[in-house]
Amino acid sequence: MASRAPAATGRLLLGFRKWYYNMCGFNKIGLMRDDTIYEDEDVKEALRRLPENMYNDRMFRIKRALDLSMKQQVLPKDQWTKYEEDVHYLTPYLEEVIRERKEKEEWMKK
């Protein structure tokens, strides 16, 4: 019985994550999680490094979301961003930018 507990806990955690993801609401206007990250200097640099097609896709999603918000509408449910399809496209670039900044800060201390 003990061997099933981690699997059950994992399923419960995944269920909670999906529920929370849907409760946040950004997926109902077609956004991905990385579209909602606050744009500080690190994020702006990560965005600058995105391939053009990824940046254009992001801008399309944001413009569509702004338009829907102004009209107080959401997309039809079949067009919502699904938890399983939400790719953390910006995260690798952001992690690289932060790592480089910290490395530079360490270098400047010397």
C-alpha cells in the first residue's frame, strides 16, 4: 500500500496544479504562463533574446488578450490554453540572463 501513496500524491498535486492554472484565468484569454511574467530588466533582456517567431507569437497572444479584456470576453473553451500545452518558452532564456547577471556581479566584486 505504501508504494501507491507517492503516485496518489503526485496525481493529487497535478490535479491541484491544473485547477489552480484554470482558476488564474489567463489561459481563458489565450495567454501562457510566461506571457504573464512581470517585465523587469532581466525579463526584457530574455525577451530580446527570443527567436523572432516566438516573440511574434507572444505579442499576438498579448494583443488578443488585451482586446478580449477590453470587451470583457473570454475565448471559446476549445481555444483556452491547456495546462499540458503551456510551454515555459521564456524560462530558459530568463534563467540564462539571471545566471549571466549574477556572474557579472560576482566578477565586479573582485
